[in-house]
Amino acid sequence: MSMKRILSLFTVLIMVAALVAGCANDTQPTPSPSPSPEATETPASPPPATGETPDSGEGRPESERRTGPIMISAEELQDMMDDENNDIILIGAINPTAALVPFSNAANPIRGSFLVWQDDIYGPDPSALSPDLQFGRMPLANMENLLSRAGITEDSIIVAYHSDAAAVGARVAWHLSMLGLDVRFLDGGVAAWRAANGRTGSSNRLSGQPVVNDFRAPDYDPSFNNVTIYEVIHALQNPDEWVVIDTRTDAEYNGERVGPSSGGFGTGRMSGSVHVEWTRAHDGDGLRLPEAELRALYGFIGDRNVIVFCQGGIRSSYSWVILNDLGFDVWNYDGSWIEWSYAASTAGNFPQRDVVLELTELWADNGGIIS
């Protein structure tokens, strides 16, 4: 093949990568097929007829809260991998299309990793308000089947990382923590690993691997790091005890209809929420800010409980990892703006729509899903 054709092919691959770079906004992906009946979970219970909301976890003793994923540096990961006593399972959130570009971070995952992408871990969630909302975390049985291909045991340490979309990697860490696994999250992802001269190379898509054991989640508990819409309502109504953080872009927070609005049923924001875009927690190299800067950024929280949300619970997963690592009692709202806007919209049939509308600002009802 001539050098001219090689350069032309390389240019095409770069253009393809640019087209898929929008995934870094981390809105919801194309919905997956509905799970089989045996793979479903019990939907969340509706609120009492009085309009009261279920208990939101307030008052839980701190000692009873599990430890979530710990952020580690590339150097710390190398030390862990050098210890032969550690059973390290590496799970990388790698966009398969971006991985086609030679020499890119996506094309150079950590050697020996299992690779996943959004369609492996995202939706449809049977606990959502409506079957119309084909997004959210994968049901437990689906995740157990997927992880049975990685050979995970009760002694495994799971290290989640990313190539370019940090929020998707954080989403993996958030979901695996829900299963009761011992999880770490690599700060800076592949870029930081390569900068530290870590080994990259042969890795395999996890979903394509054979089942090697009968993995069962050791301690599955969605309430550990997730909340329902009823608990978000409760939090907004009790600002002395709770703070709700909107991690979306400025445009989304200001009610503008932009690309990331896709999947919602209207635009706007939650009344009383505080806007801290998820990207403000890391620097230009994708590394989290120093602790002092992070504590200054989130100084408004005080000793309150925290709920974070975005459009579909992915970008907010990164904020959840950061705040959890800082020691805050924090939950991610998996339904996020997609579910909230559905509840506010005339397209939905939410019994507490009036309550949701009272807690919504700059609302523009789309009357259906925004494409």
C-alpha cells in the first residue's frame, strides 16, 4: 500500500474519532433491548397516597455506609499490580470506534484489561418510572452474567478506568460499587497510565469472553449510591439537610436546548439545585484537582447529604466518585434529568407531576422525547 493511501486511511480514522468524541458529553446511549423476564429487578415502590415521600436515607449511621471506589494514581496502580498477592481485575471503559485510531489512548488500553462500553452497562432499568424510559443501569442478572466472564471472586480488586470519556469510566466504578465489590478508579485513565510508562496492549471486550465462573454480587444494594425521584423531591424540599448538585453544562442548566438535551422530555433545571459542572473537578490533563481545591469548590455542601445528577446519570457518576472519595455522604440520581423531565412532561403519567413542576425552573415541555 502506498504512503499516500496510508495517510488517507489515517485521516479517515481521525475523522471517525472526531465524530464519536461527542460521547465525552456522556449522555444516554442508544437504548438496549429489554432484558428477559428473569433478568429484571423489582421496580421501586410508589410513594404513599398522602404525597409523602419514602425515607431518603437520612440519619443512616456513617459506620453503616459502605466504602465506595477509591481514586488511585497510575503509580499506585503499578504498585498494586507488582504485588503478586493482589488479584487485580482491570475493566476499561473504551469506545470501540475511537479505538480504531492508531496511537490513541483508546487504541492502547492497559495490558490485560477487559473492555466495556456503554451498551454493556447501561439500560434499560426496570425500576424506572415507565417502560418508555429505556435507559439506566443494567439489571443485576445482566451484570452478573457479564462479570462472570472476568473471573471475579470475593478477593478481587476491580480497577475501573477510561481512555477518553472519564465519566463513563466513573459510571463503571459507580455501578460495580453497587454490587458490593472492592473497586478502585484510576485517576486520569489511560493518559495518566501511559505518562507513567505503564504497559499497554492486548485486551479483550468483556462481553465477548466465555463464562468462567458463576459470579454473584456479594452485596447488591442500589440504595448505597443511588436515589429515586421520590428521594430527590424530598431532598429539594429539605435544603437544610440535603443539597442537590446539577453536574450538566451551563447551557443545560440555563434551560437551553442543546445536543446533550437529547433523550429528555423538556428543558430546565431543578429549583434550588446548585450547578457545578462535572468537568470542574479535574484539570486540563484529566486529573482530579488537589484536595484543597476540591474542598473549596464544594465548600457550600457543609455537613449536608448530597445528591448529584446530570442528563442520564453518567456525568454525575464522576462527581459522585469525587465526592465519595472526599468523604461526603453522596448519592447519584440514576434517573437524572431524563426521568425528572418525563415526570414533569405532559408526555408522562406521573402522579406527582404538580409537585415536580413546583420544583422545576425554566421549564419548557417538549410533549415527547427530544431527539
